[in-house]
Amino acid sequence: MTESSASTTYHPTLNLITAASNVITVSVDYRLAPEYPIPTPYEEQSRESSGANIAHSMAILVGLNPINVNLKGVIMLQPYFQGKDPIGPELGKDRDFKALADLMWKLAGRGRIGLDDPLLNPAMDPLISDFGCSKILLRVAEKDKFTVRSLNYKKDMEKSGWNGRVELMESKGERHGFFLFNT
């Protein structure tokens, strides 16, 4: 969590998605690392990492506490989900990447929360089926090392008892965050 939604990296992409989708977007601002370690950003929005993690957590809140908002769907662009136990390529060719990602999370959280905390690993959330809308658009990139976790997330949502649908879209030949620089 080193940039806000107003940064020149993220703001143009948010504007493009909003205009092209004809929707209202909500971009949550929060205090940034390293001064404010995880879970501070989550706590500032009652339970909010960044991007798709925040969207997931906020949709759970909407499901648990229905407010006067009709949340139709959530767009998740290349989520950063993790977990303590390695899966897929994390067991082999991406072992070093997994170790680095684990270390980054531990540093960002200053040891306050682990790799299987529901904020980082939604499969560990007993409230996952309370997701507060019926549609998720899950965008992944073929060469993104987090894609295996995103595909797991899709499976977890589908088997959770949540009454909704996950639509998966994959960008062939692309890496994590490519869309931020192609707008």
C-alpha cells in the first residue's frame, strides 16, 4: 500500500473503467505504508491491502450490514491474494517469488496478521458466503504470478454457498498491473 487511488498510476485507470462501464465507482482512500502498517487500511473502512482485497472486504461488509446501496457487482483487476501454504507454481518455479511476496506482507503488517488472515486469504474467511452482490468480474493476466491465487479465489467463491456468479477474463501474454500503463 504505497499509492492512493488519486495517484497518477491509478486514477486514469479508474476514470477509464468508470466511463466505459457507465457505473458509479467507489475508490477508498486510506493511510499508506510504511507509516501505517496492515491492518490499518482495513480498519479505517471498518474492514478494508489494496484493490481487489479491499473490494472483497467491503462487499462482505455490505452483505453483513445491508445499507441503502444496491451493489450490483465487483470488478477485481488482478487481485493480490496470498496464503500460508504454497499452491501450483509456488511449489516449484515460483517458490522464490512466493517467499518474497510473503516477506513483503509480513513487513507491511509488521507481524500483526499472518498469511492466512482473511484480509489476504479470503478462503479463510468464515463470512465469505455473505458477499454483498451477485456478480464478480475477475480479471487475471496470463503471466501474473498471482493468477493461481485468483483462480483459487474463484473456486472458493463458487463453493462457499454464495448466491452469485464469477466471470473470469484472462489477458493473454500480460503481467501483473499491465493495464495501469496501457491507458
